Amino acid sequence: MKLLALFYSVKQDQQAYDRLLLVVVFSLMAVGMVIVASASIPEGIALSSEPFRFLKRHIIYILICLAGLAVVVSIPMQRWYDRQNLILTIAFLGLLAVLLVGTEVNGSHRWLRLGPLNVQPSEFAKLAIVLFLASYLVRRQEEVIDTIKGFIKPLIILSAFALLLLLQPDLGSMVVIVVVMMGMLFIADAKLISFIGIAVSLLAVIVVLIVTSPYRMARVFGFLDPWADPFGRSYQLTQSLMAFGRGGWFGQGLGNSVQKLDYLPEAHTDFIMAILAEELGFLGVTVVIVLEFVLVYKAFSIGKRALQQSFVFSGYVAIGIAIWFAFQTAVNIGAASGIAPTKGLTLPLVSYGGSSLITIALAVGLLLRIDFETRQASGQVRLTKLIKPKKVKEDALHD
């Protein structure tokens, strides 16, 4: 019944949820299905003589996503607030289990094999961190604003997660978590001097991690001058740039990519934008970027509206999700087009990858639930017990 309440307004003149957000999500999923089907055919044939091997799996993941989204939107935000410590603990144990019993792929231990599925705990850790930080800002907002002590406390949790991620190694997920945390603390109006100090320190740590790792340094140099070693450290990037170049304005046509024919590794995951650019051209890339932008904009709008109504936990969750989506989209597209160093991050709701798809779908479900609760509250209809802290700083409501 709670799920039905989301899709049917209490008042005929009041929408119970943001329908444009749902349209954007379904559109990105549909684009993802088409491009994954096209980009993965050569690899599917090579692995099992089944051209649609990855498409079939992708469809299963999408069905799981839709089921998970439907479950999440039926759960009040109060329950997520009450159980965020449990969610954080499970995510931490998942990252620990990867190091102990995880499956090694290409030299990295990032996956747990559960029957026929490979689960990547680092993807779920992103959502767990967002929920934890949002709850922390509800409980310790004044401490975060007034003292550096309140700013440093969440860094202890971040450090523990970062260590486990680096041991996999998975620098990309670690950077996403760092950016989300810093963004949420900035929105919470933490002291600027504290924010700058911690930001510089974290940036220094990331630089040290890159400098002390030969393969990370190779990626950075490959990014700076990809044509210096086009068949070595810069192979993926140069092949991706060729795909963008061949695409032109309107592309070579769906299914007509050359780079996916075993020239561009990870064509259906990290570099799916390159295949999309080659087959659908500048026009297709623009459509996807616009859809991703609308998704991020809607997340920020939902978060801002929740903060304005004093639903601080819900507001920070939505803003954290928006920062996560925006940064991951920028890094994925930037890496494929040569604007940013190559990093293994998927394009939200488009790339192949079960753990990423499911986690992002759960995050979208939270956005829909937050939007539903704020709309119902503004319509003077209370269907759940909403989180309202005693005091919300006025500046945070209007930023």
C-alpha cells in the first residue's frame, strides 16, 4: 500500500513524486541496454559464442534494480536513519571480506562471488557513506560548524574505508567517497579554514598514492601525453579517442563501431561512452550528458527542498547522492574523452555492471522517497514520521 501511495497522489492536483526524474532514470536505463547490447557482442562471442551474453545479464540486473527501487521507495527515511550504523557496518565487513575471500580479477580483489553473481562491495560502500554522513550531520551539525573536532570525526570512518579500498586496490571508489564527504561537509557550512586544511591534506595523500604506485603514474603520464605510447600505457585512451573521432556529428550507426571489435578493452563498462560516441556521434553523447545532468539537478533540487522544510537527514542524503552521481559521471566521461586520467568508474545507469547499477537504483529510490515525503509534508499530509532536528542553521537552508 505504501508503494501505491507513491504513484497515486492524495490530492488530484498534487503529484506524489517527480515524474520527470523517473522518466530520466528509465531513459538512461534504456540507452544503457541498447549500447551494452551493441558494445558487448564481440566479447560475448569470444567468451561463450553467445553474442547477447552480457545483454541478458544486464536485463537481469535491471529487473533487480526495479525491484530494489520499488522496495526502497516504500521504506520511510526514518528507518534508514535508525539503521545507518548497521548499513555502514555491513559495508565495512563486505570490504573486509573481499580481501579475505574475494575473487581476483586483473590483479585486483574487488569482487565477492555469490553463486552465479559477482558482487562489488565498494559500490555499496558509497551509499553507506552517504547515509552515515547525513546522519552525522543531523546529530553533530553545530559541532561541525563550530569546531574542527566535529569535522575530523568522520575522517576516522573515512580512513578505515579508504584503507580497505586501497588494499584491493580501488583508488577510484576511494576518491568518490572522499569527494562526497568533502562536498557534504561543505554544504553543511563547516569552517572554511578547516575545510581547506583537510582538503589539502587529502589531496596530498592522493598525490603520494599516485607517485608511489608505478601503474598509477603510468596512467597519469598516459593521460598527459596519450600519443607518446599509444600501444602501451595509453592504449585504452588512444583507442577511445579514435572512437570519438570516428563518431563525428551523427555517428557511424548503431552496431557499426569498429573499436568494440577487441580494440578497446572494457568497451561495455568503463568506456561505454566511447562506443556510444562512435555509433551515435556528438548528438548521442549530448543526449546522454543532458540526461545525466537532469538526474543530478533533480537530486540537488530534492535535497534543497528537503532542507528548506527542515528534513535535514533526507536533504543531506539527496545532496550526497547528487554529488556522487555528478562526480562519477564527470570522471567516466572525462576519462573516455581524455579530459581526466583513466579510472575505473561506471557511467551511472548506462554502463554494464550489476553492483553499480543496483546501488545507483537504490540511491534513486531514496531520492523518490525523499521527494515523496517532502511533497506530502508540504501538502499537510503526514504518512510517516519525518526527521526534524531541533535547529537548522538558516544559511544551510538557502545555499
